Amino acid sequence: LIGCKGRKQEPAPQPTRLTLVAVGDLLMHQDVKRAAQESPNGFRGLWGDLQPIFEGADLVFGNLETPIAPRTGAPGRPFVFNAPAELPSALKASGFTVLSTANNHAFDQGTQGALETLEHLEAAGLQGVGSGRDRLHAEAPCLLVRKGVRIAFLAFTDLFNINLNREGRGPWVRRLEEGILLQALRIARAQADFVVVSVHWGNEYEHRPCPRQRQLALDMIGEGADLVIGHHPHVLQPLEWIEAKGHRGAV
């Protein structure tokens, strides 16, 4: 480029492009586990059609809606889940990067099961977010860098089948509380270039979000969330772009 006085100017830098793939609930119903056992490729065979999409992404996110606690938990039964130890390695090999552990099934295998789940994720090289061995670790954002871009992941659940959070002792699963949520967003915004919020919320099998979800989504975007990923309904809901307080994000 040549400026008006003939001086050569540096071209404007090109924006960095990242690809994030996000899926919803990784549920471990008995039929799902049976299908994995019968597949020549195990769990990877269940989402084999999506493998090229995962492999082409910089980050792959999912909601891990099950404990992984073969050592400390009981066998899974209807609506009380437990996944085998090979699941995390299958997810890692498929390209998954970050898994939310904040959902209504987080305590299906008790507090020891919640802790064992985190051990399996760490051993497989997966980033868990939304639960931790204590409240401090559960509420810490997951911070990753890709192509020089700092990405913060936060995860919350609006629903518990059983809530075993005990202040000051034992594992913690991060609950959706509006004031704490917005404060956490402000902190993450100061640390990262891009902020992703995972929220386990809504009503099962409903195709539209409720008014409370819409208001909370507006608040989250206004406090700096760039992307809000919701799950729990088990059906697709719309993707919407929202503007609030001069900030634009996708929900």
C-alpha cells in the first residue's frame, strides 16, 4: 500500500480465525453404552460421521452429562448414569478439548464419583470446567490459548438431580446464580480475548427458550460473553445473535 505522500504503509493485519465445534449432552443411557460395546470402534463409532468436523476444529466442546466412576460408583441405571473408564480416551482421540461437568447428573455417583470423573478427564488430557475438588477450583475458568488468542470457558448448571455441594469440604459443582455469574463473566472478560459460557438449563424437549433464559442470555452478553452454549433440552433450539451494552454475542 502506498500512502498519499508516497510512503509505503504496512497492510492491516488479518484477523485470526478459530473454529470451535460444540455438541450438546453426552448422555450415557444404557442403550448408548450397549451401542458402543457392539460397535467395532467403541464409543468413537457412535459419532464417527462427525469425526471430520471435529478434526478440522481448533477446539471441540461438549457437555459431559455423566460421571465416569467405575472405581467409586455403582453401575448406571435409568436416569442415574455412570460411564466406563474408556470414554475419556475415546473423546480425546476424537478431538474433544473441553468438557463441561456442571449439569444435573454431576453427582449421580456421589461426591467420590464426581472426584473420580475429574481424575479420568485429567489422565486423558481433557479440560473439565464447572466442577472441581473444591469450590475454588470449580469456579476457576478454563483458560486456553489457540493461535495466540486467549479463550476462557465458564460452565454453570441451573439444575441438580441431587445437590451435594457442601461449603468448605468436598467437590463442588458450579450453580447458576445470576449475581455470581455476572461477576465471573467480568473477571473472565479481563483475562481473555474470547469468552464462552456453558449453561445447563431450560426444559426438556422444548424447542424455544423460556423468558428467564432470554433475560439471562441478554445479561451475559452485556457483561462480555461472546458465546453462550446451552444444553439439557435434548432437542435443537435456535441460534440467535444478541446485542447488549454495546457488545454482540451468539446464544
